[in-house]
Amino acid sequence: MERTRKFVRETRCFKTARVFPSDVNNHNTLFGGKLMAYIDDIASIAAAKFCRANTVTASTDSVDFLHPIAPEDSVLLEAFVTWSGHSSMEIFVKVIRENLRTGDKRIAATAFLTFVAFDEQDQKMQVPLIVPETEEEVKLHQTAPDRAEQRRYRREASRELASFLTTDYPWE
Ligand SMILES: CC(C)(COP(=O)(O)OP(=O)(O)OC[C@H]1O[C@@H](n2cnc3c(N)ncnc32)[C@H](O)[C@@H]1OP(=O)(O)O)[C@@H](O)C(=O)NCCC(=O)NCCS
């Protein structure tokens, strides 16, 4: 049976938020952990729009914080699927901060996440193929296999490290 195809645009979603006093760190900029929660949250929605199934986060590549986000800024997150394997898919999240007084906009952070899809029986399932259209989507799609390869190496290294680590609590 031929694999279904979806356009990147069918997976795209957005979230805009204000920066409240409870969201900031000691430097009075958006707390990194808060932004990471936003990133995982919106990426999971793009993943679900793509495969219409249950998904889990398999990995988050480094989240690069390029520009601080201040209380007078709004924070906009855009997420979409850039590439799909068999049961996994790569999601790109772009974070734009906008100074609400001046209108100045900057890329505040970027991240790539990998999600895996599961069927009703909780088995990994095949996901559709993704079809990029815009220049940005095509570039991210073309560069995805290299990132997937790097993740495979990193995953092996993480497994090796985990096999060496102790599960003893320090007080035991
Ligand atoms: C991620 C997880 C489902 C992988 O399960 P697994 O049985 O080891 O899976 P496989 O080795 O068969 O890999 C399945 C797919 O995931 C991909 N994958 C697995 N681990 C990955 C990682 N760390 N980074 C990127 N891709 C990964 C594989 O490349 C494979 O892709 P493909 O089907 O497109 O070829 C499993 O490790 C898991 O459940 N982890 C916990 C997830 C979780 O709790 N997330 C946070 C809360 S949602």
C-alpha cells in the first residue's frame, strides 16, 4: 500500500504568549525551562497533526537560546514536521520574540525534536511521508537525514553511558 503524504503546512502550528513575572529567571528574562516546556508542548501538537496518533518525545536536540526574551516581549513559537522516518518524525520549532513597544523581532531560539508514533495497540506505527513546499521547508527537509544520522550516533553514546552509570542513590 502506498504511504500517505502530508504537506508540511498541514502540520504547522503556532503559540503566542506573554512573559509574566512568574515566567522569568533571576535576570528578569524568560526562564529557559519554561521555554523548553513550550517547545515540547507545541512540537507534540505538530507531531499529532502529522500522524493523528499517540506520540512520545524520543529526543530533543540542543535547544539554542539565541536571544533573551524580556517581560515587554511576546514570545511566538512555530512548529512543523520537517522529515519522517518509519515510525519517527523530526519537528522543527522556531521561537520569535517581538518587542511589543518597538515591533523589533528576533529569532530567540530554535530546536529540533524527534517524536515516535504509536497505534492503538501501543505498537510503533508507520507515519506518513512529509512534503515540503517553501524554501525554508525544503532546506530543513534536505538537511534532516544528516541530523538523523548524528542522532543515531548520539543515541548509541547515551546508551553506552547509561550502561556504565550506577542507579544507587547517594545515601545507600
Ligand atoms: C523513544 C522510544 C519510543 C524508542 O523506542 P525503541 O523501542 O528503542 O525504538 P526503536 O529503536 O525501534 O526506534 C523507533 C524509532 O525512533 C527513533 N529513535 C529512537 N530513539 C531515538 C532518539 N533518541 N533520537 C531520535 N530518534 C530516535 C529510531 O530511529 C526509529 O526511527 P524510525 O522508526 O523512523 O526508523 C523509547 O525509547 C521510549 O519510549 N522512550 C521514552 C519516551 C518518553 O518517555 N518521552 C518523554 C515523555 S513523552
